[in-house]
Amino acid sequence: MKLFLPLFFLFFLSSVNAQTESPSTKFAKQITPQRLKKYASFIASDAAEGRETGTPGIEKVSKYIIQTLEGFGAAPGGDAKKDPFKQFFYYRKESWRKRFFMVNHDTMDFTKGYFFDIATNPKKTILQEKEILFLGYGIESDSYNDYSGVNIRGKSIIIFSGEPVDKNGISYITQSKEKSEWAHNNLLKLEAAKRRGAKMVFIIDDRIKSIAYKLNSNWTIGHGLKPDSYYPANLLVTTDCAKIILGKKYKKLEKCKAKIQKKGRPEKFSAKVDIKCNVQIRRSYLTGYNILTLIEGSDPILKNEYVFLTAHYDHLGKKGEDIYNGADDNASGTSALLEVARAFTKAKEAKLNPKRSVVIMWVAGEEKGLLGSNYYVENPIYPLKDIVAE
């Protein structure tokens, strides 16, 4: 490391003064083993509890990094208003605890006959239903309203996906061949059903053969759709599955659909059914943040190009009473970048900063699947096209 860091500074600071190596050598010499040891000793200490993302241990380390940066006058490079050194990120993970759907005492085949969307269903749905209400397309608009004159509070409904059109393909919603958002956005229908107090929504949609997917159990960016707050329990069913649910009443459903398409007026009816379902979802949420400092370049044009230096500051945390300290992975790299940031900051104070801007970033969530790095790529503070080296 003592050999690498002076060479590193020779490379970047030589652009300041090509005639002499003394400025780069001067600031490279400010990187000392004593400070590196001091930083790493705290970062890898038992007090940091292994620095698992989302735990109090990594909070201690992030606070230490930021206080150290502030102590030698580093400039913040994050985008959080109250914490300008930080870039917050949010992830979620969803998986099934239980998934069971039975019609007329027969267990239905997941993805072939029906599909529970894990993103839009509440954490827990246990249902035993003896009656269901057919409610057309489940649309609530000024020009066409399936909810007009009907109370569905506490009831389960079955509806079609899409929207009604006449024999010429004219939408009864838009009064033109152009479809409305109701035609392709089932979330609007779920929101309308939620407002009206529906217990559960069955959407007849044969597209589930193409949209049903193998559940991704990895961390996904964002908070998700917050289904417990915004959507009722719901599932997509194929036409064949709807026939099993409704039995002989399915013929009446087809007649009602034909009337809607012919006259543009809602149709509805109730049917006796025998449905049981038990759906339980496991959801995990993770909040973390990257830490960034910016050393702005000296050239008025080239300062809009960025050289990135990165290291992850998280580790594996604790497993029972065992602490995974992570001295080499990656307290060492975290400490090295603190010293590099300090040297660059001092060089900038002496007006010997490089022509291009340098961004030093400590990322979190690396041990959980490169979460901090992935989040930055998806939500860059400094445009990716302007990053010339990493």
C-alpha cells in the first residue's frame, strides 16, 4: 500500500505540474500507516459488530467515516439534504410463506390456472368464500361505471381484465379506438375495489401464462407497492379456472359480457361458489446508504468528468455470538480511501487538485449482493457517461 498510494498520486497530480513531482510526493507522504491502523482498528472492532447493512453496527462505522471526513474538511458528495455525505437506498425482498387455492375441494395449479401477484397482495389472506359477485370489468369512470348502484363492501368480486369495446373496437371509456389506462393497468381496478371495500378480487386474464414468473427472491430496489395499504387480496385466473369457479354460471358470465360489449352498460350477478385460499407472504425491507465525498477538479471543463474510487464498508455482521470483523474485507479498503480523501482534500486546499473531479464512495450492501453499487448505477448522482475511470 505504501508503494501504491504515492504512485496513485503521481498519476493524478502530475497534471498539475508536469515539471516537478514534489506536489504529488508531498501529499502522498501524508498517507501514514499510523492513521490507516487507527481507522481500521475501529472499523473492524467488536464495537462495530461486523458492520452488517441495516444494523446499529454499520451505523457506528458510517458515523465514524463521516465525522472523519468532516474533521479534515472534505466536501460532501451525496444527495441527501439533511445528510449531504449520504446517498440513501431502499430494498425489499418478498417470498411465500404459504400459497394455497382450492375450488370445489380441488387444489388449483399455481401459474397454470391462477396466479397470485406477490407484489400486490397483503401479507396474509385466509378466505373461505361461498358467494362471488360478477362485476363486469371492475371499472369506475365517468363514462362507464361497473360500481354504479352496487355495494361490494365485504364481498369477493370477479371481473374481466381490459375494458369494454363495441363491435367496431370503439372503447366505451374513451369513445374512440384508443384504449384507456383501464385496459392495461389492473392496479387501477384493484385501487377501485379497495375504495369500495372489496374483500378479494378475481381478475380473468389469460395473459398469466406469459406473465407468471419464477419468484425472484433477491433484493429488489424500492419500497414496493405497499399492498397492505392500497390493494385488496387478489389473484389472476385463466378462463378455464373461471369456468371451474363459476360452474354452470359461467355461461351467464359470457352472456353478460356480450351485453356489455353490445350496449356499453354494466352487467352484474351473484353466484354460489366454493373457494378456499390461504396466502401468506414474507416481506423484508432494508435501508442503507452510500457515503460520498467530492474533490472538485481545477479545470473548468474537465471538472465535469469524474474519476471514482470505491470500497465497500459493510461486512457480514454477527452470527449468534460470533462477530465477523472483516479487517481485510473491507476495513482495509475503507481506511485506505479515508486517507486518500484526506490527501486529496489537502491538495485542493493548496490549489493543487487534479483537473478532473474525484469522487470517493464507500458503498454498503455489498455483502448482500452489491446493493449499494447497484443502486448507484440505477440512480447515479454523477452521470455514468461522465465517469472516465473507476
